[in-house]
Amino acid sequence: MNTTTPTLVRLKLSLLRNGLRQSTGRRAAFITSAVLVLLLAALQLIGLIALRGTAHATTVTLLLVELLALGWAVMPLFFPSGDETLDPTRLVMLPLRPRPLILALLTASLVGIGPLFTLCLLAGSVIALAHGPAAYVTAVLGTALALLTCVALARAVAAANIRLLTSRRGRDLAVLSGLVIAIGIQLVNFGIQALGTAGGISRLDPVADAISWIPPATSIAAVHNASQGSYAAALAQLLLGAAALVSLLTLWSRSLTKLMTAPDGSTLQAAQQPTRARASTGLSRLLPAGRTGTVMERSLRYVWRDPKTKAAWVTSLAIGLIVPVFNALQGTGSPYFACFAAGMLGIQMYNQFGQDTSAFWTVALTISSPRDAYLELRGRALALLVITLPYTALVTVLTTAMLDEWRRLPEVLGLSFALLGAMLATGAWSSARFPYSIPQEGYKNVAPGQAGLAWISIFGGMVSAALLCAPVLTLTVWLNLASATTWPLLPLGIAYGAAATFLGLRLAAPRTARRLPEILTAVSRG
């Protein structure tokens, strides 16, 4: 008797149980997420059942099922650490054959909140479409087929890309999850608004007709055809769904065989190639000489190489562009929304020493006076400006062009640069006064017990930056009310932002030099 399947199911349950025992916070997060997901699944099930007999039930259910399958496909790419059993290389030393291993892993994959949520959506979909005994039989087969297809799709994608997902590049790929989620939310919002216009959901009927022949939606479309008496079409769609499942299992089996028998090619390549001196990227030649250039190069390399720092930058860059541009596309935007980009990017100046973690001691050893601290902070601020200045200008020009508000370009640019300078000033001061640690492992960006410091640092600094910009904002409002020319706001905003940055760095430097031990202790907790 094959005992692999019950063993791996028990292993899945043990991993879940032991993970919850690690901390109270993790248990609370799991219970909260489970309750929310189950509540959403129940509401979704009720909503789909309410669609039964309506004109657009088929369109809605097929689109939902295909979106669900897409979620299963991309989940391993953006959240590779969400399920420890997604990595089959953990079983490489065990004497297991691919076929029983696939059956065991497929069964273990059905344990969890995700499969339960998927089952609720599929059950609601078939209930909304099934009419008659033949349709009910088809619904049972279609639900099981669609569920297994979603799970096999996730496993096949994970097995085919596991070498990448467990590497540094894979962790960098996970950084894009925030960007994908942000863009996806805006696209969904944009699509919902578009459906509210003339035509409504009927505009999606041709899309649903095409999707009905794309697995796993074929398994649900077969229920609709069986209800209509088109038994040949229903049988063809079920066979197409079964063929897709067999293809996924075959691809998964080949990937498993390769993982279990072939060595890691990247390791072999690294071992076979002789060690060579790293070629210069030329970055240092473009930066100022002395300590300022060195600090700028180190900060820019953090942005490119450190996963947590890269995640923060990618999210800020994406949201800073998405908010003004999507609002402009929807016709509800304003040129002043471009200031959102400056605000999102200015946040990166806060907690500058937290990204160094315990390695901050190497920086602290080089600071012996307020002058050294000023040069350190100035280099970090200039590295941030290398990215933020052109990006802020790009978002502002793009937003004003989409809204055809060119006359407001000088004032919006001036206000954005003033806000950016104010955030650099408050960010430098809060980095010295409220430093906190950024854990290198896991998804959290704040070490336990330091959440209050993070809130004070970021939100307190943002409020202070907004108050610092009050003179420029007041002048902007006054000039617009007086119908006067606003072009002087551009040079004024640049000068004001530069002055605020200089003053903030000067005030933060002595405090940084005095609090080096406290800063090192605070950033070393992660």
C-alpha cells in the first residue's frame, strides 16, 4: 500500500501547526486572514447562487473562474515562501518515484484555505448554471476537474521555476508582487467604472464565449451547455479540461524528475568558472569624489541589490505613478495629484540607517564629528535625488499632458520640489531621532516592538513636511485666487526645497553624531 499520500498530508498539517506555534502574532495573523477569507468565500458563494437564472450568470462565472486560475498560476511566482511544500527539492534525498509523489503532493495541495476558497467559488458557479439532472452530474465532474486543474497549475509553475524562486533573483521577482497588486487594483477599478457605462456587463459576453474554451473555465462552461441540452459541446469541454489537467501533470512530472535527478546548473557553472575580478560598472566615475560619492554609490547599490529596499522603491515608484495617471485616465484627476509621486519617494529618506541593520557599525566607525555625519546624510540624500528628481518631473509632465493643463505645470513642479525637499529634511532628522530595525528575513519591515517608532518616524515626518511646505502652498493658492501668473513658483519651489534640505541635514547631523550607539542598537534588532 502506498503510504506517501497520507504521510505528505500529515506533513502539510504539521508544517501549518508548527508554524502557528512560533509566535502569537503569527497565530493572530493566520486566524484573522482565515476568518476574512472564509467570510469572503461565503459572501461570494451567496452572491453566485443569487445569479442563478439571470441573463449574465454564465459571463460572470466564467470570468471569475479564469481569473481564479490566473491567481493560482502567479501565486508561486510572487509568493514563493507562502507554502513550504511548493519546493519539491526538500524531498530530493528521499527514495520517491515521480508518479506517487505527484499524487501525494496533489492531495496535500487540497489542504488549506486557498483550496477551500476555490471550492466555494466553483460550487457557487456551477449552482448558478446547473439546470437538470445531466447538468448536475456535469457540475460534480466539472467542479472536481477545475479544482484539480488550478492546484496542478500552481504546482507545475512552482516546479518549473523553483531554481529561480529560491535564488536572489527569485526574491527580487517577489518584490514585483506589490507592483502587480497595485496595478491590478487600479485596473479592476477602471474596468468596473467602464462597465457602468452604456452596455454594462453585456460588453463582456464575447470575451466569455472565448474563455469558455480555455481550461479550467471549460469545466464550468460544460455545465451551462449541459443545462441547454448541448451534450456534445459539454462533453467536448470536459474532455478539453481533462486534457489540460493531464498536460499539467505531465509537465509537473518532467520538472520533478529533472529536479530530483539533475544537479543545480547554476552551482556547477559557478564552480567551473575561475574567479575573476569584478568589472567596474562605471558608477563610481559618475559620482562626486570623496565621502559623498562613496555614500551615494553604497545607497544606490542598496536600491538595486537589497530585496527589502528594492521592494520599498518599486512600490513607491509604482504608486507614485499609478495614482495621478489612473485618475487622469478616468477624467477625475488634477495636476496636483502629481505631488503624490514626490510624497511617496520622499518617504524613502526616512529610517536611512535601518537598511544598514547591524552593519551600521561600519558606518558609525567613520563618523567622528558632526561634519562627518553631515557628509553621510548628504550623500544619502543626493543618492535619493538621483532617482526622485527626474521621476517627479516625469510624472508631473505626464499628468499635466494627459489633462491638458500645461499652464499649471510650473506651479505643480515647484510645489512637488518643495515637498520633496521638506521630506528630505524631516527624513534626515527622523532617521537620527527614531531609527528602527528592518528584519532581513520574512515579510515584515519593522522588528517586533518597534512599530511605534516606525509610525512616529513616517507619519510624524509626513505631517511635519506638509507643514514645512505651507508657505509655498499658501502662495500657490493666493496666486491662483488673484489670477496672477504662477511661473515664479517653479524657481521658488526649487530654492525652497533646496534650502529646506540643507537646513534639515545641518540640524540632523549633530544629533546623528551624538546618537551613534543608540542608532546602532535600534537598527540591530532585526
